[in-house]
Amino acid sequence: MLPHYFTTAFRYLRTHKVFTAINILGLVTGISVCFFALRYVAFESGYDNYNKQRDHIYRVVTDVRTPSGIDYQSACAPSDPP
């Protein structure tokens, strides 16, 4: 039964080439985007795992605003733990 499914699928793919190419391209694009999104989330989640006190890491962001909008942004972290 399984070889019959492959034969039928191959015949369909051979007769509908443009539709098949669009579907395969969409599938490849979706899988690639999902893979890269998962890799990005894994990288961002594991950034401070080396530190034993990673729950106590904070980042202070300062925005200096002028009448025309944000002029300067600065980010820092304290160097000495309390």
C-alpha cells in the first residue's frame, strides 16, 4: 500500500510542477524561519548561564531626551555587587 502512495504522489508532483514548487518553497521557508527563531530564543535565554547569581543581574538604561526627541541612550550595569 505504501508504494502506491509514493507512486500517486510522484505522479501528482510531476503534473503540477508550479503548485508543487510553491508548496515546497513555502514549507522550506516556514521551517527555516522557525529554526532561526528557536536558535535566537535559545541564545538569548542562555546568555548569563555562566554566572551563579544570574537572577540578580540587572541592566540600567538611561534615555536623555531633548525637545526634538531622544538624543542619547546609555546602558550600564554596576561593577561591584552589593
